[in-house]
Amino acid sequence: MDAPLTVTAAAAALRAGEVSSVELVEQAIDAADRLDARFGTFLDRYVDQARAAATAADARLASGDPVGPLTGVPLGVKDLITTSEGPTTAMSLVHDPEWNGRRDAVAVARLRRAGGIMMGKTTTAEFAIGEADEGSPFPELRNPWDVGHHPGGSSSGTGSGVATGQFLAGLGTDTGGSIRIPAAFCGITGLMPTYGRVPKSGCVPLAYSMDRIGPMARSAADCALLLSVLAGADDSDPSSVREPVEDYPAALTGDLTGLRIGVDDMSAAPARGDDPAVPGVLAVAVEVLRAAGAEVVDVRLPLWAELNLVNVMTMFVEAATYHQPDFERQWSRYGKLTRSRIASGLYYSATDFVQAQRVRRVGMRRVAELFAQVDLVVTPTVTAGAPPLVQTRWSRLDDGGTTVRAGYWNATGNPVLSVPMGFTDGGLPLGLQIAGRPFEEQAVLRAGDAFQRRTDWHLRMPQLVDAAQAA
Amino acid sequence: MTQMYATAAVALAAELAADLPAEPGPDPETAVRALLAMAHLTPAEDEIAGLVAGFRAARAAVRLLYAVPEARYDEPAVLFSARA
């Protein structure tokens, strides 16, 4: 049979005996052998451990004993999150690679307990915020749809790895868009769960009050399956929240009847780099949601500029706090861009920081008022395709950033899914964000799944991958 | 990606705050050098120049947060629990 593209299909095929875990893992290893260097997906690969885990998974499947929902499925883990197989670098020369004692982070342990197989650690921005200097030992990150463009960050490797079949799903982290942006730019699906939904212990912090771990995969159904494994409080993370964990796959009915969806097309916040294709692509996507049964109304996200600023300011102040000891001792070992960004947290006083958290409270309340009128809010994830690589460099810092529409939701804490919704005229993927009420991931996933039952954007494979396979 | 978005978010907030009443701020170079000294950091001169260049917009942007009327008597959204 053809290699399954999704976790859901792979899990079903494994249970039906139509494919073995060894076959899936070997296909993933083969894809990574051919594609990893081209796209800069991995920082470390666990080939031997994955092969052993696949053999064990096949034995469990053959035994007839109950198995976890991810048994035998190859996964990638952003190198900000610890795994027992090897070091965690945060793609930095500064980070202690033995941090967390080479133990699985809670999220990784949950995936492993569910039967998932870790294929390796995937690339990120340095500490999820910066950029390694040219000449550093880390890979160049490239977009699977056009190698002259960035894959998005900071969960770059998980994005390119899923998009190119080097694993079926993986973990990303999101503090200002870092799951949703690479999901949008790589043409895959990514879920930022509600703040506190997935324990973040064992993840190198960027900003304590906004960091979230979430799944990245081809489909909303895959994200639902992974979230069903990842969700739930853990005492090791004081910010994780004891809310009931829903049966997320069971919520995927394919029908949006009874849901009221607010659409903010972002036209009230135009940006210099907006791609002219986005409004038309968004309009078509909204019609798909309407055809699935949703009632659609126009809305405007309240306090847009204020909450984006709260996101940025909080991120930099909390990051500056975390990095202060290493800044003093190892300033020159950070990437130049990384240290300059984090150091900008010094601009803000303690008074400013508390004021930002007061505005954050107001923003949460205003967004809750909006969600009393609608069940979901959709916007473009980014109002442009992936930027050319030159725009991510130190010398071109000011270009393109206004088109990112993600960080607002990090300030408010809501769950947000990004699903592929089409392409720019230049052939770069675009993403649709679907935001919901706190701890109502099931509604967000239901809408994403209903959209994907009526479209195939999430199943498209970059031509570069086809060309590499043919070579 | 985050860095580009951050620069844009600060610039937008600073633009919106431009009409708000404000006292003249401190000299950016003096302020940045003082902040770096307080943090025991000694970057190269070109990096200090970069931080100085971003200072004025960042301080202008902050004024937007103090102009949200509902925040005047609100509690901050900070994490605290008496249970460790």
C-alpha cells in the first residue's frame, strides 16, 4: 500500500495489519536520508532507537493486547523539549544539553506511553526566538514549497518534517505563533492548545506565562488524536490546569450546524507585506465553513495592537529574566539576533510589565465577551506566504513582520488551530486560524476537521519532495 | 519570524500612541547604557547602537498600555497560587 499521509490513516492501517511499524519507520528514515539536509529538519536523529521501538511496536500489535492510539507511529520532537534518547540544545551553543537530565518531558512521555516512536529532535529558532549566526554548526532552514523561503518558526523542523513525510506528526511550541506560523508556511495543520492544557515541564522556557506545547500534523483529526494523549494537568507544571479532557476525536462530526463563526479578515490592520491573494483565499475558505453548516458573521478582534504589544513585551521581559545569568557569562555565544531581541526586554520597567498584565486581563475579558456572541473566530494565520530567506536575517529585521496574525492569541490564552487554506499566486501555502473559547479545543478541531473533509489543501505534497523521490 | 513580528507589533503600538500626551523621555543612549550596566552586560558598540535605535519606539509603544481605561482598576493576569 502507499505510505499513509496521516497519523489517523497510519494508526488504522497498523491495526488492520495493512502496514507494519517497521515499514512506516523505514519509510520515514528513508525520507529523512534524502530530504533532511535539504530542508534543515533535524538536529539529531534517533535511527537505531526508532528501529528498535518499531520492532517492539509490531510485536505488541501482533500480540492482540490493548495498545496505545499512537502505537508504531513515527513522530518528531522540537529540540526545545527533552527526550531520553539524547541531548536538548534549543539550537543554541549556550543551552546546557543535559538540562532535565535526559528525561522525557511530560509531553514526550505521554506520546511514548501512547506508543509513539521518536524519530529525532527537530530544528527551531535559537531558544525559539532568535537566529544562529552564519557559520554556526546548525542547519539552514528551508521551506519545502520553495527552498528560497523560510519554513516559518520557531517550530521549523517539525513543520518541514511533517510536510515532507520525514515523520507523520510532531511537537511544536508556541509563544508568539511558533506552531501556527510554520504550519501555515509549510502547508500543514498545527494546534496551539489553551494555555495550561498541555504541561510544559521539560520544555526550555521562552516566556513562562505564554509558552504552550502542541501537536503539528497533516490534519485536524491527527491533532485531535495527539491532543487526546497530550492533554491534562501534571504537578510538575504549576501553570497546567485541571480541566476535563474531552474525547477530541469523537467531537469530529464533519458538521458545523449550530456553530456561529466570527470572521476577522484583518482588513482593519493592513500591513505593508500583505499578499493580495489572501482576501480571496480567505473568502473561499469561509464559504467552505458556511457550507458545512456554520453561521458566519463579521467581527473585529478587540484591542488588536494592545494585545500584540502585550505578547511581545511579556515575551521579551520573561525571556530576559530567564537568560540573565547566561547573558552575563556567555553573551557572545548567543546568536547576535537572539541576544539583541532578548536584551530588548530591558527596555521595559517592572511597572510596565505589570501594566501589560492588567491590559492582558482586560483583553481576556473583551475576547470572552466576543465569544459570548460567536463560538469560533477565524482569521488568516499570516496575511502573506513564507518570507524569502533574506528577510529573516539581522540586516533585514524590519521586513514582513506585520503580516503575522498569531501573537494576539498568546496574550489571551485561547486555543487556536491553523489549517492550510490555499496558496499565494507564487505557490506558497496560506493558513486559516480557528480560535475558540478556553479549554474548548473540541470546537476548534471540529471546525478544522469539517473544513478538511471538504478540501484537500492539507494533503498536498510539495513538488520538491516528489522531485527528490524521483531522483 | 518572532523577531520580525515583534518589531512590527512595537512599531504599530508606537504609531497609535503617537497622539497621546507624554513628557519627553530620557536620552535613548544614556538610558540603554544604564539599563545594560544594571544587567551587567557589555555588548559591542554596534549592538548597543542597535538597542539604542529600538529604544524610543519601545518606550512610545508602552504608553498605549497605560491608555486602556478599563485597566485602571483591574488586577494583572499573573500566576500565583498559595499551594506550591
